[in-house]
Amino acid sequence: VRVSKTLTMSNIRFAYLHGFASGPKGNKAVSLTDFFAEHGLQLHCPDLSLPSLTNLTTNASLEAIDKLDQQGHGKWCIIGSSRGGSLAALWASINPSKVEKVVMMCPAFSGSDLWPKILGNEKMALWEKQGYLEFADFTQDGKLTPVHYGYYKNLLEFPQTPSVSCPALIIHGTKDEMVPIDISREYAKKHDNVKLVEVEDDHSLGSHYDLIKSQIADFFELKKVQENCSVNSPFD
């Protein structure tokens, strides 16, 4: 596996891309934002449930990342969870010159196959027939919220396993029942620049936050970035 690459320290930016029906104030987003703040670094957490969860599209989510990118200068180190992981890979594949490294947690690759497996054929058919299907909105304490079938149709317009050219790290739970770990194993096998770390956990990775932070700190070389920021601070 070929993944090592030393970060170019100047103007590195960091972003976290949340999962389906989550948001910038989700558990991982808040925990990682605090973790980056401890290193004196800002972690950008854009809202990707756009134009709304009900009318969600991949196009709108990608546009949100584009807008974030336009607000400053420098390359990105991106973290993504579940749908956010696959979006991180997709945006990096579209904008290879703008991305330094990517960390993906249980990335929801192969969404075209995942959704029928998660919901079953009957619910998929109902989703298509009704035009909407209710999902728990974790930004609203699990309130059931209708999501249009256009989200799934739009998803099919994009590569299901987008390739990243930069160094990438995947952290995936062996007990993940939402996104089977075999998807990440296959992805890592096909990409020399991808390292896979397997942990005994489910899709939430809830019992491995400390390990996730440690892996991210090492992979993004946060101590070096922090030192560089201090040396070049205009306030010294």
C-alpha cells in the first residue's frame, strides 16, 4: 500500500463532511471540531443536506463544498463519514489539484446497490411510486422526514466508487450492517494510495472516537501543521 506523503504545510484547510440525515452539529462533527480546536486549527463543517433533507441531491451537496472552497485559498484535507465519505472521494476525484489527503469513515460507496439492500425491494418500490419515503432526521432528534426519490435518481448520475488520486485513509467497522466492510476492502485493494484500518465496531464507529482522532492526527500530521501555523502567525 502506497499512502505516505508529507503535507505541504502552507495554507492547508480542513473539512468534515457529514453523513445522510446528519449535519454540522452531529456527534462526529462536534467531537472532531473540538479536537481540531485543541490543535489550534479550524475544521469546516458545511451543511450538505441541501437544498433540504426532503429535496436532497448530490449536485447541491457538491455545490456546497464548491462554495466552501471559494471562501479561501489552499488545498484541503477532507474527512467524510458514510455519505460524507463517498462525497469526499467524489469531490476529490473532480478536483484532484485541490485535495491533499482524504479520510473516509465507513464510506457509503456503491449507493446504487446500498439503498436497495438497506431498504429492501418493497420499500424501494414504494419510494419510487410515492415519490417520497420517510427517514429519521438526526438533526431533529430522529423526527421522520420525507426524502424525495429524486435523491436516489440523482445519485445514479455519479460514479459509485469515485477514485481518489491523493493519499487516503479509510476507517471501517467490521460490524457495519449499513455499509458492509467488504466495500471498503475492495476499494482499498484496487487503490494503492488507500490505507484501510478495520475496527470492531458498527456503522457509527461510536466506541472508536479516540482511535479515529489519533489516526487523523497522524495521517494529517496535525502537530506539524500546528507548528507551522504558529511560526507563520501574523500576530507573533
